[in-house]
Amino acid sequence: MATQVAVDPGWLGALRAGAIQPPLRPRVPLWAGESVIGSVEPDFLHKMALQPLSEGRHQLLKEEHPERLGWRLMGDVTISLNQLAKVLHEAGLAGAWRDEQLAVHDQFGHLKGTVERAAVRPLGITTQAVHLVGQAPDGRFWVQQRSFGKSNDPGLWDTLVGGMVSAADTLDTALLRETWEEAGLRIADLQQLRYGGRLTTRRPATDGAGAGYVIEDIEWYGCTVPEGLVPDNQDGEVEQFRLMDAQQLLDAMQQGHFTADAALILADVMKLA
């Protein structure tokens, strides 16, 4: 049953269109062997001062052939990508350094290696995230306000829980960890945990100093937070939690107070037309 709230169709259409946007500038593929693992601006890597691999080969080769335009990463994918991430970081072209490895897949979904999280946006590498939508037994939504110290979307409102899936994670372990770290809740204590769906976003990056592009697959879940359980942030990345009813939630989303990802997920949960 659709939620009976007043929806601005123009806002909803713009929100959905904003999930899939082209890069601000043209990009070319980043190759690893015969696999495409990301994308970069054509001249972005031209002046990177990379050290040669142990056998003397260059780490990056510029591809000029019409069928292979772009840059080709040489050697072991994980080693070379992380050396590249370090160079990007030192040049001020990466996001916040997290000492966290994310999985790198090719265009067919095959795992090719891992890379430091800070480098995924400038290198156009697809990432995976997990979100949890929490509702009270009376139907109101538990939402969090992101810390004002976050590198992207500081101070905006978000789903109850949201975070990246690291290379060491499965979806289940990422959901368990993020639910505890962000909300101080144990999955076992929640009710009616269910898979909601996948949201895929493609848009220019807004975090970090580099010319980045976001490609992210978000797997989201829903649950009921039992009466008496109150979210309590554990990692310092949440300013506050709040319960909002459907109209309060929609008003805040339409006023731009929520992240785009959270608004898209919550619009789906609320079955907005």
C-alpha cells in the first residue's frame, strides 16, 4: 500500500535522474590485463611519478589503439593499484586515507584484486555498500544525521545504517559491523530483517581532490527496531538519531536534508509513485 503523503513529482523525478549521471569530463578505461577495472580522465595519470616494478617494467602504459584506448595497469593488480593509490594520495588527488582495502572487480564481476578505499573514486572503480532502514513498531523511521566531520555529505540525514563493504567482508558481515558501529545495535535483536533491493548509482564524485566518478551498488535491508531499543553511535561518525513519521521524512527529503542515496532508498520503502 502506498504511503499517503504529499509528493512533489518534479522532486522525485529529479532525484531518480540524479542517480545516473555522466562524468563531468570524458573518461577512458583503466585496464588490468584484458579486463576493465575502472576509468580515469585521459590525462589524469600522465604525470604520475610511479616507480618501476621490480622487473623494470612500467606500472602504467597509455593505450592509443582505437580498441584499447585508456591506461593499462601492469604487474600484480593489488600491488600496482595500491602503489598508484599512494601516489594519488601524496599528490592530493585521493579521498581520505582509511587503510581499508576494497575489492576490485572487472566488467564481468570477476575479482581482480583490492585497493585502498581512498583511490576508488579517482580511478572510477565500482564499490559495494550496504544500508539498513529501521522502523519503529508504529511505522516511524529511525534516521541518522551524518557527522559534520565526514568528507562527503557532512551533516545530511541518512538511513539508520550505511557503509562500505570492504574486501574482507561479505554483505552479512558488513551489515553486522556497520549496524553495531553506527547504531550500537545487534542484528540478532532486530525484528523482521529482510532484503529490500539494490540501488545502483553513477555520478561525479564530490569527495576528495581528484577528478573522480562514483559507481556504487548499494544492497539495502529493512528491519523493525523493537520498542525500548534506541540507536547509540559507537564510532563517532553520527551526530544524532531521530524518529520521523512518513510526512516528516518526506518533507525533510524534499528540502534536500537527506543524502541522495538515502532518499532514493526511503522513497522505495515508502512506495512513492
